[in-house]
Amino acid sequence: AASDVNEASSYIPAAPILLPDGVWKQIPGGVTAAKGFKAAGLYGGLRAKGEKPDLALVTCDVDANVAGAFTTNVVAAAPVVYCKNVLSSTKTARAVLINAGQANAATGDAGYQDVLECANALATILQIRPEEVLIESTGVIGHRIKKEALLSSLPRLVNSLSPSIQGGDSAAVAITTTDLVSKSVAIEYEVRGTSVRVGGMAKGSGMIHPNMA
Amino acid sequence: TMLGVITTDALVESDVWRKMVQVAVSRSFNQITVDGDTSTNDTVIAFASGLSGSNWITSMNSYEALLLQTGLDAVMQGLAKSIAWDGEGATCLIEVTVTGAEGEAEAGKIARSVAASSLVKAAVYGRDPNWGRIAAAAGYSGISFDPNNLQILLGDIMLMDGGQPLAFDRVAASNYLINAGETHGTVEIKITVGNGPGYGKAWGCDLSYDYVKINAEYTT
């Protein structure tokens, strides 16, 4: 598993991150920089071509307050509809599972059932409630996710979870599609003597004109 | 499609966290554009674990909240800019800054209108300091301003002031664009539309032949 994570994190180079100036300092890492978070990314066989990692997982050790912003495109993908439903009824979550390869958009009821199955399967492995699992997908529109490949990869993905920088970096690579670089950043600042960290990862290269709410 | 996952160990109340995330998204991811196509899947999920041991944030107006908001804005802007920098076929990042608008929303809308203009993006790829296209894109943004107050700079080179085109050094301006393209750097377009307090930024990239090639060959 450690080998998987290290390999995944070096598959494509990291983007130059152009942080605005402020009271913070940039620190190594991304989503795993803040306390309580683990991440992993690996190849699960979802991509049509190549063996670049395509499955990422970010988890929190505790119930985390969760917020979401989603496309306002009325033709929203199944995972978008699922996450909006979940966040309308709960304030906390423990995990987000992300696949690259298929967007699971314009896939109708079957696509939504796929999301539910994936969330349930991951919740069982993590021993949490399904509504504590959120899902993001990216890739080809109109294609359902390769569910069997995804489900069979989940135990390996969970076993690969790590609070390390490599864990976050491997997840950042695994969510990319046509991206030439991975995007991951973390900052740290002091507030009344306590260190607070904010980190993140993102992907995107084309079909980019977000209007999220 | 753009996806994002944000994490923090700040201790913040749920409703406050959700407001903060939307504000930061509006200042970052919602201010980028590569090709004008809004995806079916754009999503940002943001977790706050509360494990830092910091004070409990229950109001948007507290000192702790303001610090967290600026940090959140910075992380999201850093990621958003890297998406625009990595736009399909791009040779450079375009950063548009608008000042003098009535408010932040108005400034942001003008900035994004310029960043999204296919003609501005193509001009940047062609290393053409085309102030007319920039002015036009600002003008059709849907935000009203007095064109006699319009000022446009490319980097530090002023192309237009008081609504009037200037006799600028075209070679220097073109070289500025060439250098940005050759180094995959940043082209700064600075626009002033009046004397208001509104300030906003948007980010995009130039439009190259490769964009069409990539999307003609990659099915969606």
C-alpha cells in the first residue's frame, strides 16, 4: 500500500501554487496537513486509457463539520445530486470518495443507484453511516462509473489511507483527468497562540467555468 | 470539470463554516474560466475537524473567523489559479484585476467577463496587446460604468486612460506577452472603471490551437 501511495504521488508533476500574500505560511502537504485527516489515491481500473491513479479517498478521524458548493448546471451529475441531498439533512461527514474516468453525469436513475452503492460499500468498510460518505466524480459525461472496478478497489484504497504528505499528494494525482499537473496546497497560521491549518486539493483543466452555490 | 476538497482543523460552527466556504468559493473557483463551459460535476467539499484546539468560531465577524476566512480564501484562490494556469492548451495564466467598481460583486463580474472573452484569450495567445477587446469585454459584462473612466494596463504598461487609447510602446507590450507565454507565467490585466470601493479578480488562460486539438480528440 505504501508503495502504491508513493508511486501515485509522483505520476504527474505538481502545479506551481500562486498563493496570495498574508499572515500564513505555506507548508508541505495538501488535504492531510490539517489535524485529523488521512488520504489515499491509487489506480482502480476506472480510466479508459493508461494506469494513472483514478480513485481517491479523504477521511476524517472525527465527525467533521462539512460544507459543499455545487454546480448550478441543471443537468447535474448523480454524485452532485447525492451530495446535495446528504448535506441538506446532515451537518457532519467523515469521508469523500472521488473517482476519475467517468463523470456519472446524464446517467439517469441507474447512475444515482451507482452512487448509493458506492457510498454504502465504503461506509461498511469504514464502519460509518452511509450518509457520512460524500462522492465526487469526474471524467467522461454520459458514462456510468465502472462500479465493479471501483468496489473491488475500496479495501485496498482504505488500507492505503495515510496522514502523510504522500497520502495527500497521491489523492491529488488520482482525481486528475486531462490535467498536466496536480494541485495541492496547505497553509498554517497562528491565532491567539494556536496553530491552525487549512489545506486542499483540486483538479480541473477543461470544461471550466464554475458557477457553484 | 473542477473538483475540490478542502480540510481544516479549525473549530467552527456548522452554519458559519458553510457561509465561509461559499464566500471563499465566490472569490476563487467561481472567478476562474478556461473555456466558458460549466460542468455537470463541479463540486467543492470542505471539512472542518475542529482538532486544532483553537477557539470555537460561532460568528462570521469574530477575529478568529476573519483569519480563517482569509486563509480559506487564500487556499482556494491558490488552487483556482493553478486550474486556470493548467487550462487545456494554455501557455500562460491571465489574471484580471478590476478596481473602482461599486462593489466586490460588480468588480468580480467585470473581471470574469474579460477573463472569459475568447477574443481577449486569443489576443494573448497571439501576443497582441489588444486594449479594444479588453474594453469591449468589460463593457458587455452587464455591469454599468462610465466608459470615460476606463483605464487599462497590461502589466505595468498603460494602454488606455480616461476612456482614451494611449500611444503605448507596442513592442514592449507584446514582449511582455511573449515572455509570459514562453515561461508559462502570468499576464496581468488591470482595469479601473471608476472611483468606487469595489475590487475583484478573475483568472483565465490564453486560447491556443491545442485547446481545439485536445477537445476534438477527447470525447465527453
